[in-house]
Amino acid sequence: MELEHDERPWGSYTVLSDGDDHKVKEILVLPGKRLSYQKHFKRAEHWFVVRGQGTVTLEGVDISVGPGSTIDVALEAPHRMANTGGEDLLFVEVQHGTYFGEDDIIRLEDDFGR
């Protein structure tokens, strides 16, 4: 079985598991890059940082993260991950909810004009 993988301007993601009630992604963020500040209406997320240093912005509050850090993103909570270190930042995202499509992303701010 081939895993879904997508390259993005900030790095890439690979889908590790895709079920009816969850989706699991491995997300790699390049040094100096960050994901869009976004929210979701149909899913919440749990993040586990595997390697690298970063800053999570969660509902307007900045939180420094490193290996072993965990973040819970509630339904509709604005959030983003930024890589503030000199190496790739890798985290695992577990989504749970009723729908996991990329069209359930409401971008509030984006460095890449999407």
C-alpha cells in the first residue's frame, strides 16, 4: 500500500493512517517555515513533536515546543506550527472528528498566499 504524500511550500506531509473516525499524518516543517494559521470545523487534532524546535500559535498564544512536546487543538481553535530551529521539525498529527478532507481548512493567515 502506497502512503499519501504531498509536498507543500513549508515542507511535506505523509498520511500514516486514514480511517472513518481518524487520520494520522507525519508532518515535516522546513527551518524558518510555518503552516498557515487555520482552523477546522469538523476535526480536532493532537500533535506530538518528534524532533526539532518550534513555536505553536494556539488561539493567539505562542507556545515553544521541542521533542516530546504535545499540543491539543480543539475544534475551531485557530492554530499553526512554525519551525524556529535550524533543522527540520517533525511532528505527528492525530485528527479525530467527522471529516478529514483538506477542504475543511479555513486559512486565517498564510505566508504563501493560499
